[in-house]
Amino acid sequence: MITIHRGLIFFCLCILVLGCGTKKQAKSILLPQRSGETGKIIVRSDTSGIMLDKPYTEAVYHAATGGFLTRQTDPGEIQQIYGMLLAADPEDRSGAVTLFFLPGPADLTPDSRGDLQKIVDLARQNESAPIEITGHTDTAGSGEKNIQLSRARAHRVAEILQNHGIDPNRFSIQAKGETDLRIPTSDNTPEPGNRRVEVVIRQP
């Protein structure tokens, strides 16, 4: 049995895996919301519990031992294994596109330049929907510098959308710097997967 729960704070995949005989494994994976935010969840059994607070962390409960084992997954693995399940989530009514950046504040990767049209099309299809634009960085550089860098990236995307005729009054711009990593890394680590702007169009 597989269920999805999406809340204001967290998005958790809960999977019950039936093994041989009477052994059971309950699996929980903490995923970020479409907006990029990740909260916390406490997974409990009758005898123990564990907190998940990093995106793409997997906790597996083993009934035979009464304990949890955790490991770090990644977006590609989750999409490959659970892509169909996530696509079928009936509560997700947001149009979300993640744009990735080259080092620096203004240059999108070639693939992300191609994704800009998806955002423009979604914005035009939902003319009254608010648009959330959230900038992020990797951990290279200081925290203060990365807040400024993430803000510059978010404003760059907003500028591009405005140049395509999207009303800037619809924009809500946030700068998170290195505080909400898509791919967890240590400090001062360049990571292309974290140099991004997430654009979410809230559909009615």
C-alpha cells in the first residue's frame, strides 16, 4: 500500500512493504513541497521514533529489529521510482518549474532557458494566479552573499517573465540563499542542483 500526504509543512511518501513471511517494512520519505520548502516529520513505531528534517531523507522501519534505518536519496531516484505516483497526486494544483543557473547571478543553463516558455505558457493559461519566484544558491560563498545572489537570480527570472508580458503585480519574490538546499552538501560546496530559481504558479 502506498499513500501520499501533502501538507502545508511537509510532503511525505509512506510506503508499506510486505516481505516474506510476517516481516514488514514501513518506509517514509520526506519530500519538499512544490514551492521548495521542506518541514519536519516525526515517524513513530510502537517502540521508537525518528525525525526527518532534510529533503529526500528515507526512513525504513524494520519490524524484526524494532528500529529505523535512514539514508539520503535524491530527486532523480525519487522521480524514477515514484514518478507515476507523484504525477497522480490529486492535491497538487500548482504549476511548478525549476530553473537552474550557471555560477553567477544572471545566466541560466541552456536547458533552463528552454524551460522558460513553460512558465510563460502556464502564466498565460492562469491569468489571475499568483506567481511565487524563489531564488536559491549552493553553499559556495558566505551566507550573506548567497542571500544577495539568490535575490538577484529571482529578480532576473521576474524580469524575463515581465519582458514576456506577464504582469509583475502577480509576482511574489523570495531569496533563500543557501538555507533550503535541494541537494544537501557541506559548506563551501559548489553544486549545480542547488543554483536555482523555483517558480510556482498557484492554480485555482
